[in-house]
Amino acid sequence: MVQQKLTQEEYDVIIDLARHGDLDDLKEIFEELDGDLLLEIKDEHTLTNPIHMACGNGHLEVVKYLLSKISKDQATKLINSQNNEGNTCLHWASLNGYLDIVKLLCDEYEADAFIKNKFQHDPIFEAENNNKDEVETYFLKKYDVEPIADEEGNVNININNESDVKIKPGEEIEQISKEKLASLQSNEEFIEERTKNLSL
């Protein structure tokens, strides 16, 4: 295997092959090149790497192949690397609903499902927000946040000590109005106090 520095143009070719799922050409390239080069390959503007592209476009076999070319620790680091929008490979697989890829990244490579992008969205949110129910369900089960339902499928949230609840049912709007009014009065008093000392 040849270990060499590639040009950005050559990086772009590899990124594009991963994007289109061209496994045969990628195998041909990485028979000649050291797999560690994957750690350096990214788009110069978007910081997107080949794994991002393969994950975002549902190319499971390409993802498996490319990750097999580097150590597990390196693979986890690459999977969790963020592009210029803060998205990881798991963000892209999740928002596009590629459950097999999501499982591979999380179960075999310990991808971090709680990394937030620039919009403060983690991969779990992306799955939910884009109606990728299978992926969302997988995350809920994997991270033990699945709600518990009774025999009829109703989800119950029990409050052990009702005295801890300060707002009674049916009084929510009234309570919010009281809080807002108190806040406004407090602001008016503050302004009056500050303007007393002004001499115009």
C-alpha cells in the first residue's frame, strides 16, 4: 500500500464515489492507498468526509468497507467528526432514515447520538423531526427512553406527590397571566425608580 498525500481534487473524487455508492472504484483506490488517508479526506468548504456522503445516501456496503480500512478507534473518531454545519455521519443517516447504517454506527462503532449540530439538533432529534419513525424508535430503545405503556397502549406519567404541582389543571392560563402581570409591574416599578433621579 502506498502512503501518500493526495490533492484536494483527488479527495473530491473519493468523496464523490462514496456519495454515489461506487464500491468497486473505492476498493480499487484503497487497494493502492493506505486506509489511514480516510482520516484526512474532506471537502475543503463543507468539511464533509466520504463516510458522511455514504451514510447520507444510504450506501451501507460502502460505509462498512471504508470503516474496515481503519482501526475501530479511528472509525469512531471519523464517524463523530462534524462538518461545517456541525453534522456528523449519524446526523445524516438519521435524518434520511437509514436504519441499517444508524445501527452499524451506534452498535459497532459507538457513534455519539447526542452530538449537537449548529442548530442544536442531535441525531435523535433529526430522526424525529424528519418522521423517520424506525430510526427514532431504535434510538428510544437503545438509550432506554422508551415510554412505558399499559395493555391498551396508553402512556401514563405518574406524579408521586401531587403537592409538588403548583398549578392545578384548568388554571394554567390564569397562572401564566398572573406571572406576566407581576413581571410587567416589576418592570414599571424599576423604570419609575430609575427615572425619579433623572433631571430633565
